Amino acid sequence: MSKDLRLDILNKLDSDGSISDTSATFKDVSIESIIGALKSLEIQEKVGYKTLTAEMWSIEPEGKDQLENGSYEARIFHAVPAGDRGIAIDELKAKYGNIANLGQGKGLRNKWLKKDGNNIVRLVDGVVDQTKLDLEIVNKTSTHPSKDVLKDLKRRNLIKSNKVLSYAVHKGANFSTELKKQSTDLTVEMLHSGEWKTAEFKKFNFDSMGVSPNGGHLHPLMKVRSELRQIFFEMGFEEMPTNDFVESSFWNFDALFVPQQHPARELQDTFFLNDPAMAQSLPDFWESVKDVHEVGGYGSIGYRCKWSEEEAKRLVLRTHTTAVSSHVLNKLAQEPYRPAKYFSIDRVYRNEATDATHLAEFHQVEGVIADKNMSLGSLINFLDVFFRKMGLKNLRFKPAYNPYTEPSMEIFCWHEGFGKWIEIGNSGIFRPEMLRPLGLEEGVQVAGFGLSLERPTTIIYGINDIRKLVGHKVDLGMVTTKAACRLDKMMGKESA
């Protein structure tokens, strides 16, 4: 046999006209090598082939034991003395172990043996060891017993079925015994020399699946984040800068009209910094915020409690990205009036216990819409369109209380995995007590909404525990198996 199996195949076809069974023709060659050579020749249209499958039976270790030494039932039969007395069952077990149970059971079914009290006695004088005879037939590769016999031997784990592949090969349209190296690329040198005119080019296999990449996969959170950003951009939003993870309590709470006595400002709910513990200064409009907290304004009586500048300077890991919104709205107030839409997606921190629907560190999706004609109906309509673009259609809105929005609504979506409604966001119209100290003029209203990135992701990808998305116990295999593209999202866009 030559070094090139392809050449051997071509020479065999040239002499015989066809190859009926490659396994018989090339006995010492692996099936992998044969199919590799055939595929290479098929691309050049030198050969054509079809796959042949055959079922071959091999004898398992237990079957080999019975082939050499007799079946268990025959061995146990011969161990039982002739006559009415027979042998005690316990004596058989002591001598033959587990074989005694198997052989005795088969012997009883074959009517060779019977139980007589605690003894086993013979019912016949002699037996034919059919199991051993069947195994001898299987051992001869040219013959096979009946299907029923094969099924019984396989059920008893005495034999195993093996699928054997082979190929029938015939000449192709470009058949020849000459192997010419095919070019894979058209090069500049070929064009200059004219070699391209006589060169034989390898055909592209457009049906090939290609090699799956080992890296470059996006985590489901990042996929949904990318989708959300695209939705926001499509709807005319600008992205807010969110690179400040540490905020003063002023921007995180006070500027949002959250009272300094609010439970969310306790250690049980918020992470406070130790070093540095305090902000160096407050923005120049801090006194307006102080006044609206202490005595009210814009139709409000405030909280009627003393406001502490020291409390406002305490540094925290931001509990929501609404702190970013307050910065951006204050900056917007310094410009001539214009309608504006902003969004952000980034991490926030809450000092709370984790469970299937809560994390201490998670992503918040924040959006604000500033205009002179905003209403609760406008906000509901926007949220309906927004979530439909995400592929989430089964929504409910529930009245709620927020210190900085009035009216306020919680947003719920049905989660098939949990089998219940789960809260995915909060929303409302910002109160004038928050907006006016930031510098926004009368008549400008701002609708805001916030939702976690993790909860919608669990709904979209059917994940029943939010902790499976982040943390040290995440199954990284999930990253490669979750779909990169979702048709339900596209259908949601069309219906929106």
C-alpha cells in the first residue's frame, strides 16, 4: 500500500471499476482515514461514494466466560445430583455464589430444575446448553442466530451490538489516477505568471459548519445589556456617564428628596465608606435642598425635620443610578430649555441578603424623560413599548410610594420559571420638591424609571435563580449555550 491512501483508492477503482466495501478492501486502515481520503477525492469529483452500515455483535466478558465454561444454567444443572434428593440451595450458593442465583433461575424457567423445600432437584436427565451454542454462533462472524436469540443474549448482557461503517465507492466525473495538488488561493504570483490558467483550485465547501470558537461569548447579562442600549438609542435617548460608584449621601438621597430619617439610609440597607467617610463639599444649591426638606416649598410642607449637612456629606456606594440622573438633570437645568431623554446601565449596591430574586450588587437600568407635557399615561405608554421591544409583554403596573416621585408605579412581569409575578422595575413622575432645587424651571416635568438588569434577564432566558447569573457558583457553560439572538425580541419589536 502506498503512503497516500487516496492513490490506493484511485488505483483500485481503475483496476476493478468500483469498490463494494472499503472495510474488506482496506482491512488494516482506520475508518477515519478512509472517510478523510474519500472526502478529499469527492471534492475533486474523482470519486463518489455511499455509506454502508452493518450491525456486528461482540461477546461481553460475562458471555466469554459462558462460552468457554458453559452457561450458568448448565453449570448449575450439572451441579445438582440426579435423583429425588438433589442439593440444598444454601450449598449451591456457597459453592457458586451469584452464579447459583442466575443459573438456578434460568434452570427453573427452562423446566430443567424445580424447588423441593430447601433443595433443588432435577426434572430431566440431561440438557442441551443452548446459550453456549448461541454464543458459539455469534463468535463466528459469518453467521448470526435469530433476532429473538440476539435480543435475549443482549438483555442478559452477554453480547453487545456494534455499528460498523463502510463505504461503496465508484468513479466520479473527473476520475483519473493522477493526484494533482490543488490551490486554495488565487495569488498575485499566479496572476503575473499566468499559472492561474492551468492551476486546479480546491472547491469551497459552503455546507461545512466550520469550527466553533473557543472564546468570545457574551454573558447573558451583557447580551441583554447590549439589547437595552440599542433600544434606548433607537428611542432617541442619550447615555449618562456612570463611572462614579461612590456618591455623597447628598446626591444619592438628599437631592432626590429622600428624608434623612428614611430607613434606606441605615447601615442595614446601604454600604457606607469608612475611609474617606465624608465628601469634601456640597454643590452650591445645597441650601435650596435643605430648605425644601425642612420647611417645604412648591406646594409641599417638607419633612419638618432638621436637615444635617454632615449627614449629607457621608459617602456611600450608590444604591441606585438615580443619583446619576440628579447630576444630569442639574446640568440640563443650566442649558436653555429643551426636551431630553437620558439612560444609564451600571452597577449599584444594596446591603441586603441574597436569595433567588435579590443580590447585594446588581445592575440598574435607569431612564429619565424631561418635557413639558409628561403625564402618567405618557409614562405607561412608553414603558409598554419599551418592554415589548425587549420581548416582555405580560406586564402589570401597581401604585407605589417613592420619596422622589408622585405618582409612582411598580412594574411587574410574569416569570414562567418562578410561576409568579415578579417586580422588575419602579417608575413615576419626579416631584417638584426634587426638580426645582436642581434648577429645572416651572412646567418641566420628568418621568423616571429604573429596573434591574438581572431580573429581566432571568425572565428572557428562563433562569429560575438570579444567583445563577453572577457570583462564584455560576456555570460558565451557560455563557456558551444561551442564544445570542432571540426571535421573540424581534417579534416584540414588530408588535410594538
